[in-house]
Amino acid sequence: MFRKKILVFLSVGFLLLAGCTSSELPKNTILFIGDGMGFEQVKAAGMYLNGQANVLGFEFLQYGGQVKTRSASSAITDSAAAGTSIATGVKVNNGVISLRIPGNEEKLLTTLEYFKAMDKKVGLVSTTFISHATPASFGAHVKSRGKYKDIVKDYLSNSKPHVLLGGAKHISRKDAEKAGYTVVTNRDELLKHDTKSNAPLSGQFGKDHLPYEADGLGKLPHLTDMTITAIKILENHDEGFFLMVEGGKIDHAGHSNDLKRNIYETIEFAKAVQAAVDWAAKRGDTLIVVTSDHETGGLKVIKNNGKGNLPDVIWSSKGHTGVNVPLYATGKNAERFKGTIDNTDIFRFITQPDIVPAAKKPALQTVVN
Ligand SMILES: [Zn+2]
């Protein structure tokens, strides 16, 4: 049933393509999501790293704006509903992973599935364990984000990303190998991996989420290592690729109002973005989008204490907040990512070869119904 829907979806997509040439979609799309990363988190990290605000790497990308984050069920979203909005262009209730809830519970086609069906290579990278809500929104369909085993099953038997790199909890070497994946479990193995190999790669690092950057990663890879390896694997393909990279633990440090860990996670996230920007700089065929799913902690920076010193801040929450989150973009079609947009717009801006006012043409997901 789902496969049939993909075909319907794609035939609509290709009709659109036929009308305006496929060159209007970038060959490669890299989407970075800083989980829990609001404007104040970016400001705090910039002050610590560079001594001033507004100079953290991705803040220099050509286009930028902000994103509204509410879910179908709440003004304050969780990562499952926000991830689903970004991945599918449809608002769902908190906790839901890429199923139409509220609604008929049908599977919603994700950007990852859309690009895979176009014969592009696809990948998911996160510092959380790989079946956590944000990556799951792109590669799985479950009613509740806590169904980690079902999410892994969806990855390994349905969406089958070419690259799956993250914390090891809930995914096993045995299951991944059975599904044809090569498995690596530490930084050394990851960096030595033959990126020309056609076998899909499952990085299963540590025992849970990856550790915090501020605590040291030992033998485990940094987000930048995972991002660079993922790009090396995926670039090896004429049709191009889609890659989602999540800085997943900015959120965790936000929940515990831990400024140092929060800043270190954001800085590493910025490094990973920079690696992708440097790779794409001379190509002209790649879109890079950097955003967040929601803010975590109600952070407010009060005073800059200079480079290498934590700024003075106030945290007003141990949970998520409903404020708009940052948006930055560079490369092909990046001009779409400006002003104040809704998180559902990201799906549309990434997947549609031409953008016309929504009122004149239904969104692709609506056509699928
Ligand atoms: Zn959270």
C-alpha cells in the first residue's frame, strides 16, 4: 500500500519535474538539525568560542530566518512531532513518528524516502542513539516515539538508509549485518571504513547515546567525524544524496540546564556544518540547511564574559519552549530559506523543484491522499 503511494507521489513529483526540468532540485541535500538549539544557544556558543555573538560558523551562511515549531497537539512540540513536520511537511501530535495522527494514521512519505525513491543515496547521522525521535522521523513510521525496536526494524527492512550512524542502544550488530550492513563501533573503524564500498554502513557507537563532547568521547567519533564519513560514502553516486545530521545532545544539556555541555555540543554541531559547507563550497549542486526542531531550557544570555568563558545566562525551563528557532541555508535553492517559515515548509522547500504560492497548488503530501 505504502509503495503504491510512493509511486503516486513520485509520478506527481515527476510530472512537476517534467514541467520545469529536474535541474531545479539540488543533486545533494544536507539537512542539519540542532535538537533543542534556539537563538540563545547559538549566541552562548559563539561568545564562548569566538568572544562575541553572531559569529558562529553557520551564522555566516548566505540565507537565514526563523522557524515556527508548534505541533498539531501543542504550542510546545516534542522532537517526534517537530521531526515529522520537517521530514514530511505534515503536523502531527507530540510523540508521533511520521504517521498522519490526528487523521487516518497513514504513513507520511519522508524526505529520506522521497529522495531514495528518486534513486539518490540517503543517510541519517545523530549523536543520540540512532532510533531516537529526530532520525526516526526520517526513516520510520510508528505511533509512539518510544517504540525503538519497531523503529530499528523500519530502518533495516523498509527505509534502509545507506548510512546510519549514531549511539548503539536498541540496534544490534546481528540485525544490521543480517540486513546487509557493514558495522563499525568506534572512531578508528569509522575513519578506516572503505567509503567506496557499496554495502550500507551502520555505526553503532557506545552503549546508549554518544557521550557529551564536554566529557570527552574516548574511542567514539565526534559528530564531525560521522558527518565527513557519511558524505564520503554518499557522494560516491551519480544521482546524488540526501543526508540528515542531528546534533542531538544540545537538547539533553538543555533539559539539565547544563551550559558548558550545551555550548560544547553546539560548537561541535557548528564544526560538522562547516565540514559539509567546505565540501559543498565549490560544487554548486548541493543545498545545505541548518535548523532546529525546538528550543530547550528557555535559555537567555545575560552577559558575554569573553572567549573561553561561559557567559552569564538564565534558564527558565527544564523542558522545551515554543519560541521560534534559527534557520540558515546555503547552496542551490537556499534563497527559499528566509524570513519566518513554518517547520512544515522545510519539507516543501527541499522536495519541490519549483515553488509557487501554496494557495495555487496543493502540497505534494495532499495530492497523495
Ligand atoms: Zn528534549
